[in-house]
Amino acid sequence: MADPVGFLLENLDMGRNLVWGARNAGIPRLLNLGSSCMYPRNISEPLREEMVLKGELEPTNEGYALAKVTTARLCEYITRAEPKFQYKTFIPCNLYGRHDKFDAFAAHLIPAVIRKVDEAVRTDAEVITIWGDGTARREFMYAGDMADALIQGVERFDALPETMNVGLGTDWSVNEYYEAVADVMGYRGRFDHDLTKPVGMARKLVSTERLEAWGWRAGTSLRDGVQKTVDFFKKEWQG
């Protein structure tokens, strides 16, 4: 990372200013957004809310994670010190969807795969190379479902726990994400693997126990979410 100091300070300032500004303005209820990067790295079991600060963070985005943890804790401290303020936190899993970042330098997994498969389709490439062995598992939820969870959170705020994951409770391998995108985009070539490249954490999946008890479940399948995202990509990036 080119500027870890600035990255940490900017994210700390954004979280602190929003939450503390809401408190000073007398806003009685606030729904803060955390991130699954708040959890310790290299845990294979589903990540439960009480695991925050129970282990080492992923070094590559530690500054962002620290800022998110700090903001979530600030919400908790304000509520405990002054119960008239009810400040709660959603911890979303990874998201993807329309208006995602598709450029080569900023794209995360699914938009990056869409770009790669699109290029393969346009150039009639017979092979797409996947970094690592493709077995690492990740949880990606369609962003439209996250928007629905936020609306429900506002409407049923009093029933929310202090902190709650918002995710699918299931994950897919990197290979399966490539296959899903290839199916939607009509790619009929094959995949191979560059085993010299890093694979990252073996798994990152949030627990949905509290979410299910609250009574919410994501409604978009992986294929439907990928289809909507591909449609947006073709219209806005190829248009």
C-alpha cells in the first residue's frame, strides 16, 4: 500500500466523524456499516460477531479493518454511556453488483472475473488462467440484497442486536465463481491454474445465526446476481 498512514487516518476520520457527529446532533438511532475484514484472518469456521478482536487481522487491509473496528466500538460505547442513543452495526460479507469497480486496478473478485471472461470471449481465447488452485472459498452477496437488509434494518431497528453479520451463510470456491461468470457470458473455453500465484485465505464466511434469528435472508441467487452485474457491465462499460 502506497500510503498506509493516510489510508488509516482517512478511514478513522470518516467513521468517527459520522458517528460522533450524529451523537452531537442528537440523532437517537444510527445503523453503522462495518466490514468482514474486522474479523481475524485464517479462521475456517463461520465468523461470529463475538470473534472481533480475537485474533490477527489481515495485514493487506489492516488499516481499514482497524478503522471499522474502532467505529463499531464507538457505537457500542455511546449506547452504553447514553442509552437514549441506540447505535448499532451491520457487518456485511463481501458484496458485488451493479456499479461495482470494473477497472483492472481496483476490481475485486467477481468484477475482475467478468472483465477477464469478457476479454476471453471477445478474443476467442481457448484458456483462462486462474491464480492459485482455485479452491479458496469466498462469500459474495449481491449488493441489492444488502440494500434490502438496510431498509429492513431501519424499519425493524428495535429488534436488531447490537452487532450483526449480514451475509449468505454459504460460500463458493474461486473456481465456482469463474464457472458461474463463464456460464452467464457464454464462454466455452477451459480454465487452467497458475500455482505460482498466491491463493489468499482458504475461507472467509460469516455466521448468519443472528441474522436468521432476526428473520432476514438474501433473495438473489449467485447466477441471477452475476447476470445483473454482467448486464450492467455490458451496458455501462462496453455501451
